[in-house]
Amino acid sequence: MIYSAQKGANNMADRCDDPLFGEVPERVPLSNAPLVRVLGQVKFPRIAKISEETYIADFQEAIRGEYPHFQHDMIQGLDIVLVGNELKPRQLTTFVWRFFDASRALRVSLGPDAITLETGKYESRNDFLARFEFILEKLFETIRPSLVERVGFRYVDRLQASDDLETLPELVHPELLNVLQSGLVQHIDISMTEITGTTKEGKIIARYGLAPPQYSHDPEMAPPVSEKSWVLDVDSYSTNCAGQSFDTQMLCSELDNVAARAYAFFRWSVTEKFLERFGAK
């Protein structure tokens, strides 16, 4: 497995000056990380037959020992197509197959053009990538996607304890706080920001800010909660492997790289006190 080794916290204050192209800080494990969800994804050219249950049966059987629960969802969406000289919306229905581990903490999603692993109980990047490697191996053995289009890794953190919100300027660097650093947190209802940037590995999308109760910028990744909360959602992805052959080792290495870039942005965003608050080891 080609994963970077997890290093100790020699200097928790080691903040990356350039989170988009700079060196990634050493990982600092947190015993009580405020992670809501972690997701990894590999996209490949569309395979229409994945929508047929008989076609994916061998894949289900290959992973059934680890992911015994099985169901499917129909996802409704819109596509824009050119009809004559006019652009018109077209409704799309996509079948997505879901596979869960025994505790339903891990979910594998297989659609016609992507395989995704996600969890709300994240242990470590190495553990996550090892699980994803197993899934990618079984996908290649049974369905055999030939090429790759994109890989991505996404982390969502959320602070919702009143003590954390009251001390946000001590936990989060001012670049991400805007008006919230002025001590007005208790009076601000919502303040959400989204940025998209180029990184050494590809692209990053970061969404962060204060959310009111029962609100979520993405209910699938961060289900609404009954309290006001501050959210940091970092989505790092790369298309450097687009057009390459579907190779499990290469994909795990690319996933590790984009996950590391997301971590660099996270470490750039939070203070040493944040790390201490959530159990830096």
C-alpha cells in the first residue's frame, strides 16, 4: 500500500503558510476530532450496465463479507441538452447501489460513473485508504472499469458546543472568520463562505462559516443539527490521472495526495488551541 506514514506531533503549531501548494504539515491525530463525515471517490467513464442488478451482482458478492447490507437509491437530477438551437432541461434518473458494513457506519456507493466510500466514524486516513483499496480491487476484478476520470477526498468538521462557538477566534484563524472574529457570534444568524482554488494536486472547494439551527449547506454530508454551528467542509480533488488506466495502487496514491492537501487546508484553518481542544496526541 502506497500511503504516507502517519508521523507524531513534533510541532502542533506547524501551520502551512500556503495550504494550496505548500508542504503538507505532519499529521496530528485527534482523539475527539469534530468530524461529521469523510468521503473518498473515484470517478470513471460511464458504464450504463451498472444500473442493472445482475451486472453488479459479482461485485456485491465480492464485498458482502465486509458490507452485508445492500439497497439501491434512485437519484433524480437535471441535465441541460441542446435541442435544435435551444437549451432545454432533461430529467435524469440514476440508480446508485449502496453497500453498508454490519454497523452501517461505512457506506459504499456505486453509480454508473463513480465509486464512493464514506463514513461518519473516521478512524484514520490509513484505515480509510486500506478499506477503499479493498473496494477498488473488487470493483476492478468484477466490473473492470478501464479508465479513470477523477479522484477526490472530502472532510466535513463541525463545531456546535456553545463553549466552542464562544471561543471561535481562539480555535480558528481570522482568515476564515470574517465578521465572526469581532465577537458578534451570538448575534450573527448565518455567515457561509465558499471558495474554489487551484492546488498542487488539482482543485479544492472549501465551504465554511456559521450555520443556524436546522440548516445545512449539504444535508447529505452534514445533516442539520438543532444548535447553531460552525462548519468547515474541504473537498480536494485531482484530474491528473484522467485518462489513465484503472490501477488500484495508483488510485490509492492519488487519493492519499488529495487527502493530504485537504488536511493542509484544515491545518491552515485551525489554531494550536483547536488541536489541543480536540485531543491532539
